[in-house]
Amino acid sequence: MRERQEPVGAAARQGRLTASPSQDAGAKPEAPPSIRNLDVNGTRAALLSVPPGYAPDRPAPLLVLLHGAGGDAQQAIGWLNELADAAGLILLAPQSDGPTWDVIMGGYGTDVQRIDTALAETFRDFAIDPTRVAIGGFSDGASYALSLGLINGALFRSVVAFSPGFAVPTRTEDHPRFFVSHGVADRVLPIDPCSRTLVPKLQSAGFDVLYREFEGGHTIPAPIAREAMDWMLRGNG
């Protein structure tokens, strides 16, 4: 049973996020390494993974990582948690309200609000480097990450899309950069109508895109995950 939802605001219906790491510049509490729940109305909205090296006097990079259709936040954390811990990266893995993300079910709204709430709580409680805030995902989560990344480019400097299907931005903001990977034998989201169509469109619009194809299907190979993490942590430099 879904939790009772707050009314969806105009910003959420456009896919716009309002949370910002600059909203609260005050001192942050110490935080031991852990994976913790972030709840909305008593129901899990996200999982947050804090790495062993986190210290409130050293702002950390943050990756919002989105699960695929039928998946969950725990699955998303598992993809990159070991790499994130080693790199001192905070992972925020939201949980979609339905079996997949709202825009795929009919339009932006509830999931945008849930992500915004989880981000606001993360920015309030943790020291986050505003120049290294990224969004990423796999499969439907990759499509959603591409879409929200384009809409909220002033927040997300980098976007990581593992095997995306499409992007449906309501607008574009600022100029994020993109890492896109796809398996040439993907039978769930075939590469030709998906990444081989998406990537040229992003490039023709002037976006910086690092694109990797690999032998295999609908998955995230370990070397691709490591390269994506290294690329994200390098930032725009």
C-alpha cells in the first residue's frame, strides 16, 4: 500500500528539483559510516550510504542513483557501494513510488517530490561538494536520470546512464556532462533505438558525452562501473 502523498506541486510536474547544497551552509554533525533509511510519511523514500571516510569538514561528492523497473533502492546501492566507499562518495538511492519512475507511468510528479525531499534532507545533514553532485541510474533509472539531469543541470553537473532507453526533458538547464554505456547484445533495451539514437542527439545539442559500448546484454559490467565512477569524480576538470 502506498503512503498518502502530498499534493504534487507545479515544479514537480515539470521534473524540477528545488533542493540545493547551498541552502544550508551551517555546521554539519558527525556521521558514522552506514546505510540508513530516509523516510517520507513513514515509508522509505530512499537509502543513503555514508562512506567510511566521510568528515563534515570535507564536503563529499554525492551521486543520486536510480534503480531500474521492478528494482529497489537496495539494489541500486549494491551496484556501486563498494566503489563509492573507497572513493569517499555519498550514495543516495531513492525508491520509486510505483514499479518504475513516475514519468514512465504517465508524468512527472510524486517521484520528483520524493527525490527532492530526500535531497533536501541529505543537504541539511551532510557536507556536500556542490561541484560534484551527480545523478545516475540503470535501465528505466538511466532514462529517468538522463531526463532529470537535463532538466536540473544547474544541480547535477554529471549524469551517468547505464543502458538507458530514452530521455523526456521538459526543458534543459545549464550544461551537464554525460557518461552513457550500453551492451551491444541488450535485448531489454536494444542499443540501436536507445543509446545509439540518444547519444548523437545529446552530442548534436552540444553536450559533452563519454559513450561506451560493451560486449554483453542488459547489465553494468564492473569495468564500466569503475570507469563511470572515476569519470564522475574527476568532475568538469
